[in-house]
Amino acid sequence: MKHSTNSPVAVLGMGAMGAGLAGRLLDQGIQVRVWNRSADRIAPLAEAGAYPAAHPADAVAGTSVAICVVADGEALGAVLHGPDGVLAKGGYPGVLICASTVAPEEVVQIAGDVPSVLDVGMLGNRDHARDGELRLFVGGEERAFQTVRPLLETLGKEVVHLGALGSGMRMKLLLNLLMGIEVQALAEATELAGACGLDRQLVLKTIAGSGFASPVMAFKSRRLASGRFEEPDFRLRLMAKDLMLASKQAAAAGLSLPLATAAADTHVRATEQGLGDQDCAAVVRALTARSGTDT
């Protein structure tokens, strides 16, 4: 189902996911207005037909839907409330979609009294975004959800409305918690294999083809096998942020989640070692740094 109106859609943030979403919308014949903090990332989309906006307020002018896909809560707050922000001169008349992974409470706080806000947890990578193959988990009022449902169904193969604002972020954090733990477990198993004298490549191939491997582990095993973590599918620093957010959610709920705590600590340490802009599978290098071995 396609977007039901002829008005353009704003996409704010041209990282891997934002650029993928904008490209998908353009492919579907939808007018797109794009903005990014560094203008160089806008150029390929402008060449494809998107309107390059000078600032967030310019991007949302005349639109019925604005999708924010920025790195964290601080960036989201700046895009919405900063000078030339989406809400700098008053309310936004359309539906505001927060697809940035931030704390659920932060979505509510940042949104304030904006009438139509949704938070959307996106499951998938940039290729999924580009091809309309994302799985989208949505929080917010039913009316706002139904308004943009056709658009969301253009962007994802599965669209699920979970409930109140913040629900989408809660689901996203749970999913990233699982991914962070799984990838770290795969990295630890690989390092143990090497330390015991087993062939790492054979071990990774065996794990990837076994019943123990999830699809994400099978996918990330190729990263670990190659040792190449540049051009990330998902940056390690963003995984560290999400694991910390999940740990804080657990603490607020009075839960003790030892695996979440351990994974968050390892990913934070890896970020501090300068691995933050590499793929999250580079967490393996934080393990080898501690042991003094090399990958």
C-alpha cells in the first residue's frame, strides 16, 4: 500500500537508515525533502530527485509526515527544538515519526505536547530500508498510526502497532539487546577457539551452519571470518548506546540482567578503544585487547 497523499515526506538524518528510507520513498514516486547535519550526505539523494533542505524547519515545510532518523536523544532534541528545528516556530501539523533509537521516556519528553507523534523501532539494515523490507514496531496514538500506516507499509514488510508512545523504542531496545549479546557470544566463542588451537575459520563456518546460530550470528560470522569491520551494518558505538539504554530500563524496572550488563560493559570498553565507528562485530577486538592477542 502506498502513501495516500500527494504531499512530500521529510526525512531528517542521512545515516545508513535515513538514506535508505529516503531512497525507498523516491523509488515509490513519493516526493522527499531531506536534511542532514553534514550536507555532503545529501548530494546523492538530491541527484535522485530529493529536495535538499538547509535546516530541519526547511525540510518539513509543506510535508504531512516527518521521519527523524538521527543517532541519539541529544541529536533528536536538537533537530526538533533547536534553532531552525522542526518545532522552533510552533507545532508541526503532520505526523512526526521518531525512528531514532532513544530511551522510551526520552521520546515522550522530547515530543512534549506535539499532537501526533509516533516512535518506530526499525529492525533491519540499510539494504532492508532501501528495499522496503524492514520490520517496523510502532508506539503512539491509534489515530496517528492509522494516518501513516500506508506510508509505513511502503517502508516495511511488517508493521506492528504495539501501544502507547515509547512502545516502539522498548521493542527496539529488546531486539538490540539480543543482537548485542548474540554477537558478543559469537566473538567470545571464536576467541576461545583460537586460544585452544582450533581453526577460527572452520569454527565460524561450523557455528554459522549449526542449529545454535541465529540468522544474525550467521550473518556476523562472515564479518568475524574476514576481520573487516569497516563500512558497518550497525556501528559499535550505537550498539553500546542501546545496550546501556536497555540496562537502564532493566534497572528502572528492578531487574537484574547480568548478560545485558556484561555486554554493555564490553561494548563501552570497545568504544573507548576507538572502535565505535566500526561494525558492531568489532567487539571481538575488545576481547583480544584484554587478552593481549591479535586478530
